[in-house]
Amino acid sequence: MESPDRTVKASASVEEHESPYMSKTCSMSEELLMEDQLRRKLKFFFMNPCEKFRARGRKPWKLCIQILKIALVTIQLVLFGLSNQLVVTFKEENTIAFKHLFLKDYKDARVDTYAVYQQEDVYNHIAFTIKRYLELRNISVGNHAYDIGEEGRHGMTVCQYFYKQGSIFPGNETFDIDPKIEEECFVVEPMTPINDLALHGNFWNLTLDFYRLLTVEIMFKLKAINLQTIRHHELPDCYDFTVTITFDNKAHSGRIKITLDNDVSIQECRDWHVSGSSKYFFDDLLSTNAHMGFILQKNTHYMMIFDAVIILTCISSLTLCIRSVVKGIHLQREYVMYVQQRLSKAVPWSEKMEFVNGWYILIIVSDILSIVGSILKMEIQAKRALPDANCTVAAFLQQPISLVLPRWGRGGFGDGRRALY
């Protein structure tokens, strides 16, 4: 069995053999030379781009790539924001249009105060909504249409929710309520012939027991096409609107609040054709774009090429930053080994982290986000991903700018401009 002293001597000899700074075969001059080389490495590592260029003529490629990348990503974000603005505007304007079409006597200033207080008004508002739904094709100035499912048309569904049983006598201060909620519904088909008399005569035998009534929900689906994107050289998308009108009587306070919610789903149109002839709808637009024609697919290809350039730029930046992080870790290990074995000191954690530049980590994260966002954006432009992913793409594209630019301006994580050589 080996003695502890012999084991310690053996391990010490191994460390001396592994470390060039403690090797017995190295002369004093060689040790001083290696120490000087380490000092030069450290000095060069912490130089700024100008000092490195003067010292070795090394061009600041990372700095140039970062400046180029910030410019390209900013342009990409602005263009995507302008395109996404059309989507948001189209949804908001349709919601306002639906409120004016399907809510009786609606005014924009009455969003929070729109309510009814009489039983007759409740029936009249429901009848008004049904009538407007049936007359939609004749009264709407938009390109709205009824939703047609695989099994035929999807009509309007009118449902009331109420307590199963109940009797309330406020004068006697007594009540009897079964809290179980029941539901009654009927469907109004889009092509149902109807007139004012039938509506006010309660054609569907809709009877509301206001003592037990909780809510009345009217739900229907409509379709539309966002044609305004054509003038911005983008292919239009098809929209599915799920409109829900709610008469809220849960408080039983004598005031039934009425709200309209619009849930939007964006899909690629099944069949589309944009004519390039001046005989069609785009006469004025074609006359102002005679040099390039009016080819939406060509413009889409240009945008995809621009996104591909951004992806390549981000990959280059990502590769250079990862390379610098790896080099910094190797230099850190060499420095720690020198301090431990030559000076017999432990290197504190804060000093070790000086070799891992926070700017590189931040840029690596921002590059990954930019690459993922650009790929999703290309998928949407190629109609391979649903346009509903616009919010996700916006989050991916916005984060790199918000991460890098504020800290670049105030010199966060030390001096980031010094690190980008």
C-alpha cells in the first residue's frame, strides 16, 4: 500500500508536468518568455478595436458586422411593423363596423355605458341584431360574407342562460333559487326569409324570464378579405370573424349591459388572382408603377431575399461571438493556471468573469432571436405559416433591438464597443 506522502509527490509531479509554468525541464528564460507571452495575450485581449488595429493591423470585423446587422434588423422591423399595422387596423375597423351594424343605436362614445333597462328593449335589440344579420349583404359596405362550412352554412346562434328554477319575491324578502344553469338555443339560417312583423312578433318563440336570466349570447361567423394589402405589394389574407354579442344580466340590477367581442382568425386564401393588366381594377396603381409592373410575387421574393441576407448576417455575427467567448474561456483557464501555480493564489470569480464579455452573450441571444423571427417571417410571406403568427414574429424581431441598442448607447456590460473587434 502506497504511503500518503508518495501519493502527494506523484500528483504534484503530474501537475508540474502538465503546467508549462512549473515544469522542471523549462529554464528560467523559457518561463519568463511564456510569462511574457501570456501578458501580451491578456493585453491584446482587453484592447479596444482601434488599439488592436494599430497593434496588429487587425480589422474590426465584428464591429462592422454588428453595425450592419443593427441597420438591417431595424429596417426589417420597420417594414414588418408597417405590414402588421394593416392587419391590426383591419381588425379594429371591422370591430367598429360590426358594433354599428349589429347594435341598435350604437355610438362610439357609449362603449362603457351601452345598456338596456326595459324588457321590451331587450327583445327589440335582439330582433334588430337578427334582422341586420339577415340583411348583411344588402347593407354592409364591406366585403363581408356568411361563413360556409363543410356541412353547409353556419347560421347565427342565439342562446339564453338562466337558473334552472327560481322564484323571487323582493316585497316579501323571500326567494327560491336552483343555482344549476340551463341553456336554450335556436339557430337563424342566413337565408331565412323574415320581416319586421315576424321579428317583433317573437317568431322564434323567444321567451326571457328576467328573474332567472343570466345572459343572452348571440354568436355568428363572418368572412372578409383584407384587400388593402395589395397596394402595399402584399398578397391579401382571408379573415374569419367570430362575433359574440352578450346581454349581461348576472347582476340582476335592472341594467343589462351589452357588449360585442370580435375574435379574428387569419388564413391563406384558397384561390386568388391579381391581374397585371391595366384593364382591371389596378389602372391607377399600374400607371404609377409601370417600370416594375404589378407583380406581388416578385415583391415577396425580394423581401424573402432581404430576410435571407439578415439571417446570414446574424449567423456570421453568432459564429464570431461564440468564437470570441471560447477564446476568452481558454485564456481564462491559462491565466488561472498561471496564478495558481506561479503565485499560489486563487483567482476570484469576479476576475474570472472579466474574460467572459457580457456583450457577447447578449449578442448571441439577440442573433438567435433574429434568426428565428426571420425564418418565421419568411414562412408567413411564403404562405406556409398562418398570418396569426404575426405577434410571435414581432416579439422575436423586436427583442434583439431592445436588447442591444439601449445598452450600446449607455455602454452596458462594461464597454461593449471595446469588445467588438
